[in-house]
Amino acid sequence: MNSVVLIGARCSGKTSVGRELSSMLNVPFVDADTEFIQANGEIRDFVDKHGWEEFRRAETEIIEDICARYHGIVFAPGGGAVGHNQGEKYRQRNVELLREFGLVVYLLPYPDLRQSAEILTRRIENDANSVSTRPSLTGNSDSVTEMLLILEQRHSFYLAASHHQIYTGEKLPVEIARDVIRIYKKVR
């Protein structure tokens, strides 16, 4: 089996869908944020200490390592891995690695970015881990505005990096995982 790579913004479902998908396919699930934290400590602390560009360099090293060590997995890179603007060479390298590594699927609630920003912000606010460990991406105090800005900046990058897109709406992770499997079976 080729790997499946789930991309998208924070709280788009990469981890929850990834876990369901790995269970359904009976393959390992690897989350780049978890791997990063194990190697470097909390992301917020790392960014505060070293800055965004150094974070992106370290993130790319994690992605390179995962792509070299594993085959036939479900993989969730960080939300900005293919869509950030903090080091173009790192972003381009991540896209190249991930597209070669497996089927890249972009998860977004709706085609309308404002509607998606509202849903993603609600998910972040309901996830204590997201609120406490993830740094602000823009410094904007209005979380919906911040998410909309991020989606507007990254949407075209996510589309270009992905082989397929899934609009997840309010579906459960297991339903989205089934959608990914349907796509996977068609393209393999």
C-alpha cells in the first residue's frame, strides 16, 4: 500500500481522521506534530525560542525522516507544512516529499473559506490541547479572522500540494475516513 497523507489547516481533522483511517486500513498512523514534540518539545515553546523559519527547517527534517522510515502508513503533517510562508525552500521540499510519499488529501470543511474558518475556530476553541500548545499564526486577537487569513494565504498551496480534496462539512471522522478510502481505492 502507498501511504495516505492528510493535509489541511489546524483542526481540519488530520489527526482524528488519520486515526480512523489507520484503524480501517490496519496500518500505522504517524502525526508529524507528535514526532516534532517528542524530538524538540512543545511547538509554541520552540517557535518562541527559535522563530518560525527555524521551526519550518526542523519540521522539514521530521517529514524527511518519516518519509524515509515508513511506508504504507497514514500520515498527518503539520497544518502549515505545505502552506506556510516562513521559508519557501522548506515548503517546496515538504510538498515534493509528501506527493512522492503517498496520496495527498486536503481536508477542508466547506468550499467557502469564511464558513470553514468559523468551523475550524470552533473546533480549536473546543480542543484544550490546541489552545494551550499552538502558537498564534498571525498575532491577530480575533480567532475567526486569524483562521480566515490563514486559509486565504494557504488554500492555493493546499490545493496545489494535494491529489484530492474532501469537503468534510460536519461529518464524523469515521465518515471522512470512508471518503478517503473510496478515493484511495479508485487511484491505486
